[in-house]
Amino acid sequence: MQNLAPLVLVDGSSYLYRAFHALPPLTTTKGQPTGAIKGVVSMLKRLHQDYASSPIVVVFDAKGPTFRDEMFPDYKAQRPPMPDELRTQIEPLHAIVKALGYPLICEPGVEADDVIGTLAKQASEQGMDVIVSTGDKDMAQLVDQHVTLVNTMSDTRLDPAGVMEKYGFGPDKMIDYLALMGDKVDNIPGVAGVGEKTALGLIQGLGGLDDIYANLDRVADLPIRGAKSLAAKLEAERDAAYMSYTLATIKLDVELAFAPADLRNDQPDTAALSHWYQELEFRSWLAEIDASATVTRAEPAPIAPAQTQYDCVTTEQALAQWISVLKEAGTFAFDTETNSLDYMEAELVGLSFCAEPGVACYVPVAHDYPGAPDQLSRDYVLNQLKDLLEDPQYQKVGQHLKYDMHVLANYGIALRGFAGDTMLESYVLDSVGGRHDMDSLAERYLGRRTISFEDVAGKGAKQLTFNQVSLEQAVPYACEDADITWQLYEYLTNQLTATESLHTVYTDIELPLAPVLQSIERNGALVSREILQQQSSVIGARLIELEAEAHDLAGRPFNLGSTKQLGEILFDELKLPIIKKTPKGAPSTGEEVLVELALDYPLPKVLLEYRGLAKLKSTYTDKLPTLINPRTGRIHTSYHQAVTATGRLSSSDPNLQNIPIRSVEGRAIRKAFIAPENHVIVAADYSQIELRIMAHLSGDAGLLTAFNEGLDVHAATAAEVFGVALDEVTSDQRRSAKAINFGLIYGMSAFGLAKQLHIGRAESQAYIDTYFQRYPGVLDYMDRTRQGAHERGYVETIFGRRLYLPEINARNKMRVQAAERTAINAPMQGSAADIIKKAMLAVDRFLRDSSLESKMIMQVHDELVFEVPKHELDALRAGVITAMESAAQLAVPLLVEVGLGDNWEEAH
């Protein structure tokens, strides 16, 4: 649907000079001039207020000569060189314009006026309204029924009537006016001796230039001062007049690589704006950013359809008609409505479809509340839709398609043909810009508040399942789901295609990964209820022992879960040192405090073990048996693609990523994940993948050599840092080097490393200094990454995934430092995430192409877990290693370690 808001074209060059000369010579405390920048940005902010829904495009003169210089070498020749005070403001201004989200155009060989004229003409011919924001009268020649001039500095508007009122003639005579009187600013000669009043008299008396020269004999009779001799002057200056006419004519046919409809605004890049506003000391604008509660990086919301057509499909004929519509469209959005969020148990209540904004249908199949109207049966509807949903030539759009795949799979339908998933599109565009559920996306990107589930189903204990919701409420809710999904798809796809690297991450990694994850989830993992129950009993007995031991150390019984009682015992009675306080001023009993106290005191050590085991019992050994699906006898986790900032997958119900592996009890939980009879569990894990990515990104010669020669990188680092031969490195030295290697990746300070290694801060700083001396490429990478993050506001993975850093240029130093640490680590974590995802895609292709019965059943961090028939073990191992090690081409080899066993703990 066409955007009804006008296109705003800003004459940036005009405002730049006007702001420079009109405003006082503002400078920063470092002496950087800022007056012109502030003037132009203030004008842009005013335009944004006045035309909030409009695309705003800023056009500047490009460097170098134009066609007018070739035509008339003296064109603009009298202009003095650009003052240095103005020249130094151009680059920051351009950067700010881009950071504000506005397209910035500098077209070589022509002037800004010509670009604006061409765009205005193209837009006007398409029936679009155009606002040209300028202070130059030359632009009045562009004014017509669709084009209006606005001068924000003088707060004036010029439409055709306004031009007539101001100048005494219409827009079509502005070029003639300039040709007669010339333009001193641009050194357009005009006709010698003809000024504003004479030019006006000639135009009002005779018309345009052609009319004037066709009627020179009538000039003497015009009521113009000096009219008697004016005809002779005009005749003598005929060539100059027509050359001036050509020079003053704004070119309307510049060959541009874009059309007016292509010009869209992004949301402001607040990180970049913060940097520039801080650098240029625009404190009030910086405060506005700090006060802003939300940050998005997309263009303004498109106009919503004026009205909607939402159909309720309850007859065979209506369903057939809609299937015909969807097939003809070829690409359509759809959504399932169910009675449960558990994808393995969810029953289909209805489906909604949409193939154009504002037009959607809902097909109810299982609303069973008292008095519910007749509906088509679920079996009939799915039988009619099966071919459409399974045929990949018909492309489907969804919001979190993986869930809909599961729901349809419950009825034997394998969804195929994925045009897009709006949740994943938003996530790839900006993982940290906000939530990626449909309601949030509609508000953020479309400016729409959607009907929420609670609006139709209620809240709390009395909340209805969707089958109990009346059709009067269900139809608009369900249709809106498909409609909004379609609108988001059109909008977000356009945003993604604007950045090739992000579009590639989406199309090559995230979108094709969804069905692979769905397959892994559906496979599930076989878990032994008996082993878990036995582990719960063992942990329960140990908790009783620890509680008794804690009471003895405290000198009295107390509730180990009460922070108040614990604080009284630790700090009031036992007089342990207070390490940290809560916001309310009470001594903290948090984990980091207990960890530090446990180095010197026995009770905190006991408490830490108690807390760890209690969490393990409640989260895993007690809970996992309740998550075993009664139909499959397996646990089916949910993998989430759109949660973490860096691209890492997360999981829930259960969270497989967080099963502890550092304690004996934690590792034992993996024993409960077992292989079926005649099968084995195979675990394939990338070795030191983030360090390998660091070697690739930094290009450090030492790291590259260590990995390419197959050395133990931690031992190699120890040899460098401690100055010993590789074969003389002790286990303690290797442990310290490992802490340094991984600590630096995560931005650990000398203080943090000292705590981890239990050494002095000076000693840990010496380790770090020596490390950077031996691996200077790593330090250079970190410095470059920090600098780039401050300049761009984001960092990228090897494959182009972006992580925005909203606080990289914050005023709070601690926030900046935290953002810098993230900037250094995120490319490694994100690249590792991309690689394991690409590996999953490659492994999935291998399994399908080889027709093996082996199944991929889990993904945890850098590890893939398989359930493998014993006779397929060799083929599976070889295929997985090849697929995983070739998932990415780095400057060092990827190494995959494979283990196997009767359970996950043995395999890993």
C-alpha cells in the first residue's frame, strides 16, 4: 500500500551554508567548530516533528566539478574557498545524518538541486506529495500541485499560490527570472543592468524569456524604469541570458540508482549518535538519547490498511475459495491456534491465512464451548490443506514457524516451503532491540497494538484455552495474527535485504535451521526415570548431611534458605568480614560473596555446596522425570533461536545448556540420557573453537602457528608467558595459561584473573602484559574491535551477524567498559554460534543424503549429540566429523572430538 505521507527532500548544502553564517561560531572545549552541525541537525529534528511518518532524505553537493562548470568555467568561480571552520564540520554532520537514519545522497557530476529536482519530478509524476526543505529561491521552479517548498529557518511554505504571492509570478517563470537578473552567489551572469524589479516587470509585462525576446519592440512601452534603452541591453545580452537560463535550470533527469519509493528511513543508530553528541558536546541531545526507553533500527511504521476484511470459514465452498486464493498468491502467511504451548501435546483449534495486508481468514475446527456454531471438521480441513501445506512451491510465512511445524506434524503433515519467519527476521536485524514475539514486533515495527491472547482468553487461573474462546472474539484475533505476520514479513524482508550480510545470515543460517531444530526437538532424548530418581535420593541424603554440618559450624540450627538468618550468623555472630552490601545496606550473602569467604572459612564453603546440590535436585533430578512425554517416553526440549544476544541457541523445558558439568553430581545427570537397545550415544564437540576463532580474527602469528601445527594451545601459551620450553610446562602453568586464554576472550581484568588464580594483582597483570607481548595480534584485534564498536555502535561475526551495543558510548564509564568487553567477546561467541548452526545444517544434509537411521537428538554449546544404531557407528562418525570440520573455512583448522557410550556422560 502506498505511503500517504509526503516524501521530504532536504537541501543539505543550502542549510549547511545558511547555518554556518546565521549561527554564532559555536565550538567544543577542544576547539572543534559545531555551529553549522547544530543548525542543520536542529532543522532535521524540526522536520521529523512536522513530518513524523515521512521518509526524510538529505542531499548534499558532491565534491568535484559538475556539468555546469564545463558549460561555463566561471560558474561559482567567485565563491571563496570553503572556510576551514566549515570544512571540519562536514564529516561529523554526514555521520550524524546517517546515524539519524536518513538516506544521505551525494551524486557526483551534478548538484544537490538536480538530485532533488529529479526525485521531486519522479515522485510528483507518481502522484506522491513532496516537501522540499530549502532556503534557495531557485527551488521554486520545482513547485507544482504535489511539490511544496518549506524553509524551516524562516518557517515559510511555498506552494504554487505562495510562489505567486511572494514573487509576483508562478513557479513556471522562476528560471526566466533567474536568467534575467542572474545570481551573484552562483555567478550566473544574467542580463547586465537587469535587477529584481526589472526582471519582474519584464515577466509580468511580456512573459518568459522566449516571449520577451519575441517582443523586444514592446519593451519600451513597459512601465519599467529605463525601459527605453532596455531592449538594446537585452539584445546585446541574448546569449548570456539563454546561457543563464540553462545554468539556472534544475536538471530533472539525473540517472539515479534508486527511485523515490526506495528511499526509506532507518531508526536512529543511538550508539553512533551518542558518540557524536558526546564528541561535539551536544549535551541536551545526548540526554534525550539516555532518556529514551526503547531502541529499534528500522524505518517508520508503514500505513495500516484503512479497513480489514476478516473472514470466518465454516463451509466447504468458502474453504475451497480460500485455498484457490492462496495457491494463486503463491506466498502467504499462516498461523495455527491451539489449546497448548507444549508442541508435542498441542491440539489444533484453527488456522488463519493472509496473502495481502488487511485481508485474512480464520478456519475454526475445534471450538467446543457451549453453543459454538457448526464448524468444518479438523480431519476434513487438514485433508483439504495437506497438499498446499506440504508443497514447497507454495511459500509460507509465519511468526515462529517451528511451532506451527510441530502442530501440523501432530496430524501427519510435514510443512514445506518457507518464505520467511518474522521472528527470525527481527532477531537477525537486531537481536538486542527488544522482544521478538508478534505483539512486540507489531508495536515496534508497525506502530500497531494487537489483540493480545489475554484480551480474548482472560488471565490467571480462569484463563480459557483457545477452543473455549467464542468465534466472535477468535476470528479477529486469529485473522490479525496472520495479517500482522504478513505485514511484518513485507516490512522486515525489505529491511533485511538492505544489508547483504544480515540477509545472508538469515537466509543461509537462521531460516533453514528452524526445520532442523524442529526435527531434533521431535526426536527427543531417551531419559531414564530410574537413574534420575536414584540420583535425587543420593543428593537428598547429602543435603541432610550438609545441613547438619552447617548447623554445627554455626553453633545453632537455622534455615539455610533464609538470607536474613544467614546474614545474622555470618556477620553478627561469626563476625566474618563484610565483602559487599545489598542496595538496602545489608551485608550480602550472594554467591560471589560466599565464594570469596569460602577461601578462608568453612561455613560459606558448606553453604555453597548445599545451594548447588539443592538447585541441581530441584531443577534436574526431581524435575526431569516430570518432563518425560508419556507417549514417546522421551524428553523434548525447546530450542530458541531468538533469545540470546550473540546468536547462541538456548533451550527450555528442560534447559540442556545449563546442566552443570564441573561437579560430580552435575556430570552424573548426563548418565540419565541413555541410548536405546542396540544403539549408542555419540557426542561430537568442537575443540577450543572460540580460541580458534580468536586466532582467525586477530591473525596473530603465535596463535596461528600453535593451532596449525596441532600444538596444545594452553601449553603453548604457558611456554610463552612463563618463559619455559613447551615440554617443561607444568600442569599448574597450563591451568594458569588456560585461565588467561579464556579470561581475555571474556574481557577479564587483571583483578578478575588474580581472583581466579588466587594470586596478587601485580602478578596477574604481569601475566597479561607478557601474554600481549607474545601475542601482539590479539591486543591489536582488541584495540581495533573496541574502536570500531565506538564508531559503528555494533560488532560483527565472521559471517556478518551484528550485535548492537547500545551503551558503547554511554556517559557511564562502567557501562562503556562492559560494552567494550562484550564487543571483544561477541564476535567470537557469535561466530561460534554461527559455525555450530552451519554444522547442524551440514550434518542434517548428511543424514538425509546417506539415509542413515541415526538421529541428532541434542545441541549443547559447541556439541552435537546423536543416537546411533551400532552398525552405523563408523559411517556416522566419519560423516559428522567431515560435516562439522568443513562448516567454516578459518585461518586455522576446526577440530572435532567424538566420543561414544551407553549414555551421554560416557560419550562426552
